[in-house]
Amino acid sequence: MAMDVDFKTKVSELNPRAREWFATAMVGMVLADGDIDRSEMDFLLRMIQTVKEEAVVDRLKKFLQFKTPPPLGSPVGISRKEGMTMIIDLIRVAVADQDFDSKEKEMVHTVGKSLGLKEAEVDKLVLYGFELMAR
């Protein structure tokens, strides 16, 4: 597996519910543009491996199978800093296929809102996504 699949988010330090929320957000991000790229799948598989609850893993796989973005809900026990790091990871997933589609940007904003981030903060993170793609 590629080295760039390492997350900036310290996934091992997240509580199970935060980890589940992050995995759900990642499934949503991968499905956002309607096209699942191999590089996006690498991130996703890596993330799903961190979820210990079999029922949650099965549910996330069903969303992928039917290409239906899962409902996100509110994150539990995620600090502001962790939330921003998660968004950066989600953006890295979104741009892994060298495309940052408007639906992916919308997804970043949806995640940002549910984390309680301001619109301007999320916009800055989106710009970072474009910078990542230019590299």
C-alpha cells in the first residue's frame, strides 16, 4: 500500500464513535463525485480497517456497494483541531484522483458544518486541497 495513505489524523487516538464518524465521512467523500478511484479506495480501506465494530463496517460497505452517501450526523468527542485534521485527510482523499469536483467541495463544507467550523475556515481548507492537487 502506498505511503501517502498515512492519515494526518491520529486515528488510533480517536474514541470508537469518533472513528466511526470519520470513516462515515470518508465513505461520503469517496462517493461524493460518483466515481470511486483506486487511490480513493486505498484511503477508504485503510480507514475502514480501523473501525472495530463489525456491524459498522458492514453498514459502511453497503453504502459503498449501493453508491449511496451515508448520513453523517454529528461528530461526538472530536476536538476542533482533530476536526480540521480530519477535513485535511478527507481533502487528500478527494484529490487523490487528481480531481476536486464541486460535489467533493460540497462534501467538505457539509463535514465542516457538522464539525462546527466557520465557512471561511472550510474555504481555506478547500484552497489547500487545490494546492495539494497542483503538487
